[in-house]
Amino acid sequence: MKKTLIFDLDGTVLNTLQDLRNSVNFALNSNGFAEKSLEEIRKSVGNGLKMLIRRVLPPDAEETTVDAVLTAMKAHYCLHCHDETKPYPGIPELLSRLHAEGYRIALVSNKADEMTKELHRVFFAETIDVAIGETKQIRRKPAPDMVFEAIRQLGTDRNDAICIGDSEVDIETAKNAGLPCLSVGWGFRSEEDLCAAGAKAVCRTPEELYEAIKGV
């Protein structure tokens, strides 16, 4: 039984979509662009904030425009990253159960490291041991850097680890790290999208995820 769990953040343990949308729309409005719907934001997340901004701007937007909108979005999001964000139903209970059973647990996110650590502090300080986001030294997913750094900080071993996430990025990250991946179906991608990306199975509830973790 593997006892090291590497969880994705957005769409896996936290529903961050509305706060992301609010901050993106603040930045778009500030720079003269139209707002985006929740569904448009959902389809655009997964590869870091800069890619999110590129996807919501017109395809011909100049790099200076991307940077200006990204700067405004980050400044707003730093102040409002947990206004409406909350754990998915059953996730706090699942994490408490796993923590009590001796699992070592980490969060890895394509958010900036300081944002990732802030959300960890607010929601999961008691049940998740390590939180790692993107830095200049640690490449964002699907590079395996965050996963390897999480395992190092946890003091465990790659052979003992499982990746858990809600997107094709998480599936690819696990593959690049040489680890098994469990996919969840309540996040930002559909079950069809996940299966098309190579998911072996999709857990529909935290209870199903608990049973899947026990079975790896």
C-alpha cells in the first residue's frame, strides 16, 4: 500500500473557480477587455496563471498586454484568493481520515508558490504536510519538479507515491514522474476529457477516491 499522496489543488481539493473568475474579470475590465463566464474560465485553467490569461485574451494580444493583465489579476487574486473558494464536499473529512491513518500528504499547484501556501494555510494546515507551487526554481506541471520536491520535503520515496488530480495536466505530470495517477470527476474537467487524456478510472466521490487509494 502506497502511503504518500500528492494532491493537485484547484479542482481536486478546492473549488477555486469563482475567485479565479472574479480576479480574471477584474484584470480584463481594468485593461479594456470583456468579462469571461465561469465556463470559459473552467476551460482555461490548468497550466498556470499566465496561460490562463493568454487563453482569455484575444489570440493576437501582444505580450505586453498579457503581462499587464496578468499583473492586475495576480494583485487582485492575492487579496481575494479565498473569498468564495471552499473545499469540495467530503474533502476535509477524507483528508482528516487519511492523515489519521498515517498518510503523508502534499499539495502541488501551478499557482505561484505563495498563493499555494496561503490556501494551504487557510484550509488544510492540520491535514496536509507540504504545499508547493511554481517558483523560478520549480517548473510548473506537467514537469515533474513539484512532485519530486514534495516527495523530498515529505521525506518519503517515489515508489511510495500516488498523484491525484482532476485534469489532463495531472495525468501527464504523473506520467512524467513515473507515478500512478488517480483522477477525480468533480473538478474542472469532464469524465470524458479525463478518459481521453488516459485516465484509467475516474473517482466520482471522495469515498470512491479513498477506496481507490487503498487499492493502489
